[in-house]
Amino acid sequence: MNVSVLANTLIGSEIIKIGNEVNELKRKGAQIANLTIGDFDSSIFPIPEALETAIVDAYHQGHTNYPPADGILALRETITGVLADRYQLDYTVKDILVAGGSRPLIYATYLALIDPGDKVIYPAPSWNNNHYCHLSSANGVAVETTVENNFMPTAAQLKPHLKGATLLALCSPLNPTGTMFTREQLEEICDIVIEENKSRGADEKPLYIMYDQIYSLLTFGKEHVNPVSLRPELKDYTIYIDGISKCLASTGVRVGWAFGPEVIIGKMKSLLGHIGAWAPKAEQVAVASYFKDKTQVDNFLGDFKTQIQASLDELYNGFQKLKADGFNVDAIVPMGAIYLTLKIDYIGKTTPAGDLLKDSADVNFYLIREAQAALVPFSAFGNEDNMPWFRASIGGCSLADIKNMIPRIAEALSKLK
């Protein structure tokens, strides 16, 4: 069967592969602590009750037809108010594009800016940029980050790659690490982008920043920073990705938005118009009214973040206890999002059955089978498969699941030789 080169060379989602293994074991009766997918179990983390009611009411009111291609005006007006109030960003409704979550907006950013062979710079680890580069025929340049900087890219690491690049893809809080830029780190990156753009001629594309801040309202005692607030001259070169999927535990509601230079947002609107990746109209109507009420949103976020942080802290403290007990593990203090970065340095060890754990995937599948604990290795986020670092997502686990998992991990690791 003949298919396109693109289709023939697609690499499937590594996270889905792990999820399939977990689902197969669960089908056989195993009780797995599933810390793989960046999603929420709605029985543990339900969406705001008022938002759910507003969605149902919007359907009863007949909001079942096509929405405008860029999103209903009421929602875009709400977003402009939120941007001004929470981020001190001045954008108009023409600068905003609403879509069915953040994924189509990220893809539209790539398609609107990237020609085949254009250079795209992104940190490793980061979520899905390697796949978006493949889909857009970009020349992807993964810049390896280090634990010393909490796996956030630095200006010094990025600067050697900026020449000739079209897009710099950044995210904070970062998926998969749950770590964040400091003000100083992001200021230094902004300054080298400004410097690079000043060196380019009128016939050259500028260097754009795609700034994914989908987790910006889920931070724990840390300041969220963004490029245009720090350096207003970057407004013409920055495309933001945002939405309610994470901050309202509403991944399935599918309401996200991008904002940036009107001319680029307009091209993205045209692209998504052909794809039809709109957020459902009833959901847009509901989010427009719910998200406009800051007190209501903050009340939900207060309880929601407390619950998330309790789970992250439990996992972090559990791994610090394992480390103190002599296991070759570690964890980075949670800063934002729903993720914890874990080190499980057991590549090269042998299982009781005599199998060699050759890479991080082998370590992960061993823990799935022996400890009923499923993580995602950083190799799924653009790193090499010999890195002993993993993402743990707490959205699908209860606090009890996490507590009960730690002794099982200790027992499984104790069996390795």
C-alpha cells in the first residue's frame, strides 16, 4: 500500500505505547499507579461545577452550530481582559485565535511560520516539538538541557543555534519537567533573540518565539514570567499558546487559544479554518462567562492547586526518602504544572529473571510490571534513551495511589543486580 513519505515516516507517540502496556495489564486485573499521561482523572480532579453547568446550559440554549473561525467574540473579549489583568499584556480581539485545545494551535504556528528545511530550536526535554518538526519538514535542533538548570534552556545553550533559525519553541512551566524559567533566565533569552533579529536583513524571516504557557496558572510559590512582559519589543515576534485545559482540569473540554501578531494569527486562522479544529461553540460560550469571573476562577484554583501540590509533594518526599535509604534515585522540587522530574538510575542493571535493563524504556517497563508504577522516560521528549530521568504526571492518581506506590518501587529496585 503506497502512502506519503510523511505518513510512512511518522513516529508513533511513545507515551501512547506506554499507555497501551498499562491498559493491557489493567485489563488483566493489575492495579497500576498510572503517572504517564498529562491528563486528569475526573473522579479525582473534576472540572469546576459552575463551568460544567454553564456548558450544559449553553447546549440547552441552542449553541450547537459552527462558531466563528477565530472563536466567539465574547470569549476573545474575556481573554483580552484576562491577559491584561493576570499578565499585563495588551492584546485586542483580532490578536486572538481560539481552537480545540492547544495542539492545533501549536501545529498552526509551525505551519504558519515554517517552510521545509527551516530551523526550529527547542529544548530537550520538551513536549512533542520533535514530532511537530517532522510534520512541518523543519530542521529541528534539540538543545540538550541539564539538571543544574532544572532542565530549562539557558541563553548560553541556545545562542550558538540562533543564526538562521525561524522559530524558538519555549514552554514554562515546562512539560515534562514541571520546572520554570526564572525572570533572569528568560530575560537573557529574550535579549539574544532581540540581538539576533537586529542582525537580519529586510528579506530574511525574523526569529519568532512560540511561548507555551498552558500551565501558567498552576505554579507553586514561583513567579510565572513571559517574553513580552519582560521585553515589549518582542511583541511582533512572539506567539503565545494558552487555554483552560490544564488550569481548570478541563482537557476534554477542548478550549485553547493563541495570541500574537495579528498578521500571523490571521494566517493561523485560515489554516485551522481548512482543518476545522474549532473549540465547540457551547464550550466557548461557557468559558467566556466562567473565565471572566476572576474570583470564581481563583477560588477553584486555590483548592485545585492545593490538591495538586499535595500529590507532587508526596511523590517528591517519597523519592527523597528512597534516596536517603540508598537507592540511586532523585527528584527536582515541584515548581509548576502537574509533573515531577524523577531520576531512576538503574540502566545496566539485571532483573531477577536475568534480563538486562539496556535503556530508560526497559527500566520503565520493569517498574510497570514489578512495581505497578508507570512513568514516561525523557526519551519520549527528545532526549537519548540512556538518560535516567523520567516524567511523573499526578493527574491520574489519587494521593493514596502515590503513597502506596513508593514501597512497591523500593521493593522492585531492591531486586535489581
